[in-house]
Amino acid sequence: MSKQSFELLILGSTAASPSSDRNSSAQLLNIAERYCLIDCGEATQIQLRKFKAKFQAIDHVFISHLHGDHFFGLPGLLSSMHLLGRKQTLYIYGPENLKKMMDLLFEVSETQLNYSIQWVFTNAKGKNLLFEDEKIEVYSFPLKHRIQCTGFLFKEKNLPRKIDKFLMEKHKLSQADINLLKNGEDVMNADGLFIKNAEVTLDPPKARTYAYCSDTIFDLNVVDYIKNADVLYHESTFLNDMHERATKTFHSTAQQAATIAKAAEVNHLILGHFSARYRKIEEFLSEAKTIFEACELATDGKKIKI
Amino acid sequence: MSKQSFELLILGSTAASPSSDRNSSAQLLNIAERYCLIDCGEATQIQLRKFKAKFQAIDHVFISHLHGDHFFGLPGLLSSMHLLGRKQTLYIYGPENLKKMMDLLFEVSETQLNYSIQWVFTNAKGKNLLFEDEKIEVYSFPLKHRIQCTGFLFKEKNLPRKIDKFLMEKHKLSQADINLLKNGEDVMNADGLFIKNAEVTLDPPKARTYAYCSDTIFDLNVVDYIKNADVLYHESTFLNDMHERATKTFHSTAQQAATIAKAAEVNHLILGHFSARYRKIEEFLSEAKTIFEACELATDGKKIKI
């Protein structure tokens, strides 16, 4: 059985103002064929087109906080979804004021969307389950920034155990038996034979997690929420030479992001949200690697398998 | 004496949703070194960067109406101006609700701009002077669209008359005499010689005008406002094959835009705001040319001298 899809597409990787080669924060996550947009800086819809992502497939939008570089692309994206004939409900997870703003925007432009929006408001108090279905769970957790801000944790649910096909036929297992075995239970087959789960099943692939942390000051409190994530995205607006400015503006350095990754014992770290003052972003990588080796830089258009 | 600058840079030329090669409506007009941004679709700040326009030089922003493809780029542009240290006042001309929206936006993101915004509200009742200084005048005039919408007329003021240098010295003209002559008056010089204006001056270059019409249904009432403009930009969202849809959505066809240009006896017509349904925009040109020859298509990045 092949693993279910779990892939990230970086749509924007710069902080504050977009440049001609780096867009503001946005990522598209495909988790078990659920398409989740994470933050939505200006021109995200253009980036989606550029990288040939089907944006009508997006059913969930997660907005971490209400600084412009994380949501100024949302009005345009929602409008285009409308103009291109979207009918299915869109779920938006973010601060309550985001709804207030979108409502005013559509009111003044006298726009009546053809699809409905289901709002789920976030808060920065503890871990909260935002969405769940049979395959995935998504949580928010608090980040420390100048205004209310949350990170997001995307988790696969435990996959069913894998059944040995040869033994399945040998023991003439019914579909009911198979379902019980996939869930880890033991069964008794039609011949009255007691079959222990471990005799006929193998462990499924490990359920994976992706954690998204932007924007935030260096804060070890976040470690509990993202512990052992397979992939962690952590903002690194500055290099260590500007750690004072990072603290003052409630942002992090590459070194600090790596320190969080190490403390949380994640498998892999992605750095992003680079300040435009740095011409060569390679220095973010070398700085982080002195503390945490398994890391890479977000660049617009990059695909990363979780 | 060389003519003063009067040049247009097309930043976006598509209708409704931006594509990867055509942005939403926006134009940068340099009129006598006054930089005016006309409409501001999403990603306009990125287009300004791409085409190497200095966006801090923009002191005037004109928004025709509150459909998203004409103003969704404004929040990002204003934020970037702030982040990049702008201090000088920015003048924004547009519907009153635009201010309401921007106020809410900056309120929820807890942003206090470092520069002030001077708002001038437009209405769609007749011709209104929005801005005037010693070199230019800008007017709004009503367009007929689904919501309140205005066009804009940019006019050079009459330039001073040109004085023949040889005669100026021969007649020993004082600076006071010269100033009077430049304004078209006759003078008496220090020797008591009466000098008729026509004897020592030449006509200045003709004062030029640029008219901007987007979005609008075909409406001959607009002709009075744009009569004899040197350059007219008129939207042409559709070709004639979809003239019914154009009417229904309060837009124009290429043929209709050309009809307006002809009736207004302008010198030159620019077509834009093309619906993304048309792959080959050359057809807009051929359709318009059957009625009005001197026309061209707006394409992103194109510069047009007025």
C-alpha cells in the first residue's frame, strides 16, 4: 500500500513586503487529498496559478494572524473562486476580525458569493482542534507575536494496520474480520479459529505531522505543541546578527528556529519569512545548521514531501 | 524647451481575476513629474517593482470604484510604503467606503502608518476637480457601472508662451516683462518701446490630456467629459460577439470603446480590461480598428507617451 499524499508547496517565503522573486507568506498543503491553504499573502492566487495548483480544490484556509503579509491575498482569492463558479463550502480558520473585514469588503463591492463560507474562529489560548475527519486532524496552538497569532498542526490519523494477503485468504477472513484486524483487534474466523492480530497484520506507516509556526518571537513554550513533528516550518525573519531586532519585533532568528527544532526533536526543519534586507538567504541555512542539521530553506515554488 | 513628462505605464490589463501574465487594473501616470497611480488591483506593488517604478514617488492614488480587481492591491501598497519608511502625505481619491475599509484593516492589524493619508472622496455626479497645482489638474467624471464608478481626466495646464531669446536681449526685457509675455500679455520695455506679444513669443506646446474610463457600460454621455483628449483609455472587456453580456454586466466591447473614441474625437485610444475568456487579445484591436484606427492594446509593462 502506498502512503497517502502529504506534500507541501511553498507559495511565498518573504517577510513584510513581497519582492519580484519572493512572495508573502502562503503555503499549500495536500494532506490525504485535503487541500489546505496556510496563510494567504497578497498575490497568493497568482502564485497558485504560476505553480499550477488547482485552487478550487482548496477547501480549508488557515490564517495565522492579521498582519497584511499573511492575509492580503484572501479577498482576491475568495473573489476569483466566486467568479470561476465555485459552489462548495469553503472553511476559513482565523481570528474573528477576519470575518468582519471580509464582510465589509463584500458589502462595499456589493458582492454576493456563490458559495458559502464556514468560519471557525481561532484564539491563542492552548491547543484547539479546528478540523477533523476520518483521515486528518488540524489543531491551532498559540504563538507569541505583536498581535494574536496561532500556529497550526496538521496530523494524519493512525492508518489502518496492513493485513498479510496470503494469510487473509488462508484463514478465509470475512470483511468484518478484516475491518477489526485493521483496527488492531483480534478475531475468531468462520471455522472458530482464534487469530491474534500480530499473526496476520503488520504495522501501518507511521502517522505523520506537519507543524507551522509563523510569526513568533523565540519561545520554548511552543515545543510541547510541536513535539516530534515530522516537518516543522518555523519563521526566521533575521539572522543572529539582528537578534535584538528580532526580539523587539517579536520575530525569530535562524539560530532560534533551529533551537526550537532541536528541542522539539522534529525530523526536519523548514526556514522561511526572510527579511528582504538579506540578499543571500543561504546564510540562514548555515546559521541554522550549526544547531540543527536537517533543515532547508523555503523558496517560492518548492515542493516538500512530509 | 523640451516638453514636460507625460507618460503612462500599464501595470495591469486584465478583467476580474489576474492570470500569470496579466495583472488586474492599475496604471502609473507620470504627468509633469507628478506620479499618479490609477486603480490598484491585487499585486500592483509587485508590478511596480517588476517594472522598476519607484513607488515611493507616488503621491496620488485614484480608485475608480470598489470592485476588487481595482483596489485589492491598495492595502499591500500602503503597508509597504509604511514599512519602507515613507513620511510624505499620500493623497487617495476614491469612494468614501474605501476609507472605511482601510481604517478597519489597519485597526485589526494594529498598524499605525508613519505617513498621513489625505482622503478626497469621489462621487458620480458630474465633473469634479479633485486636484490642482501650478502644472496639472485632475477631474473625476461619472461612469455607468454596477456600482458607483468614476473616470479620471488628467490635464496639463497651459504652458507658458515661448520667448525668442534674440529679441529678448535686443529689447532688453526685464524678468517682469518676460513673465508678462509668457502669460500672453503685451509689455512696454525700459526704453518706452511698446512690444506686442506676438512679435516676440511663439505658441507653447499644446496642453495635453489623458482620460481613463474603466469600468463602464457603453454610454455616449461620457463623450462630453473626454472630448478631444490626447489619449483615452477605455475598457473593452468583451468583443462584439458578447455585446449582450457586456450590457448585462455593465461593461463595453472593443467596438463600443472605439465608437466612444470616435465620437469624442480623441487622438489615440488604448483598450484594456480584457476578459480572461479571450486567449488572443489581437482580436480586440482588429475589431476596434474597423471604427477607430489610432488604437492600441494595453499590455502589462507597456509604456505609452501621451
